[in-house]
Amino acid sequence: MEAHHLHAHSEQHLKSTEILKDVVIGMSDGLTVPFALAAGLSGAVKDVNLIVIAGIAEIAAGSIAMGLGGYLAGKTELDHYNSELKREYYEIEHLPEVEKEEVREFFRGLGLSASVGEQAMQELIKDKDRWADFMMKYELGLECPDPKRARKSAFNIGMSYIVGGLIPLSPYFFVKDGISGLRISAIGTLLCLLVFGYFKSKLTGTSPWKGALKVAFIGALAAGCAFGIAKWIQG
């Protein structure tokens, strides 16, 4: 019973980490890219409707592209695991002595005596599936990915991008000119970037305030450059 609870806790922790990573990837780009685009357009055009249309188009395209990237990453991870697992089964079947010696080396590394390590090895290799799983985890350091990981990652990243992108774009729905929208968008987006950077850094173990300022600075720099370039081209 205790082992079951530990396994369930481990799986839940792993899933939470994966979801968090997806949200961070989608949200960080979602807050920054549409913000920079809207800022650039605010410096070039007066029609706020054009900024809104372009912003929505960018959010749609960006969420699809980011989601597809997450899907391909998840699919590649699963394909890599399956490829390595197939190779382990082949080596167990055709090079059993080499694989046995690798198991012995692992147990020796744990400090087990030769007799205890040999006994543990003999017990392990009775089941080829268990043997292969052991080699995947402790020789290659690979855990079996969730078969649905690619689809989940695509959804999580894509939706996070949409949520993040709507934050800098939403003020433009309620103003009559781009500059007014940019002022409100800049305040709201930079505050969100500060909060996002703070919690992101706290979760990753780095300095929260340093991380918050870094994320906000990158967003402000991207928007400022886009606005300046647009004004320069227009001039």
C-alpha cells in the first residue's frame, strides 16, 4: 500500500512538472510576442481595428505553431524512448552476458557485496520486461513517457499562448487609437510579466525578483524595439 502511494505521488509530481513547463513555454511567448507586435503597429498605424485584427491573427498563428512544436517535442521523446527500448530488448536477447555485467556494475556501485549483487541480478533477469525497464531507467536514465503527452503538451502550450496573448491585446478593444491602447497594454502586460517572472523563478529555484525584472525587461525591450523600428520606417 505504501509503495502504491509513493508511486502515485511520483506520477502526480511528474505530471504537474510537465504541465507547469508547458504553461511557462506558452505563457512567456504569449505575453511577449503579441505585445511587441501590437506596440510596433501602434507606432505605425492609427487604425486600432487593424491592430486588433493583426493581433488576433498573430495569436491564432502563434498558438498553432507553439502547440505544434510541443506536439513534435512530445512525439520525438516517445519515439526516442521506444527506439532505445527496442535496442535494450535486442541486447538482452543477443548480448545477455554484457547486459548482466552492466547490472552487476550498478549493484556494485550501490555498495552491495558480490554475493548479494549477484543474487539481486539473478532475480531481476527472470523477467525480460522488468530487466529492460531497469536498464532503461538506470543505464540510460529514461522514464516511459505518457503516450498522450504529445497531444496534452500541444493543448497546454497552445492555450497558454492564447491566454498570454490576449492580455496585451485586450486594451485595444476598448480604445479609439493605438497609442492609448499601447499605454494601457504596456502597464498591464509589464505587471503580468513581473508576476509571471516572479513565480516562474520561484518555482525554478532562482532569485524571484531578479527573474521577475529579467522577464519584464525582455518584454519591454521587445515592445520598445518594435515600436521604435515602426516609427523609424514610417518616418
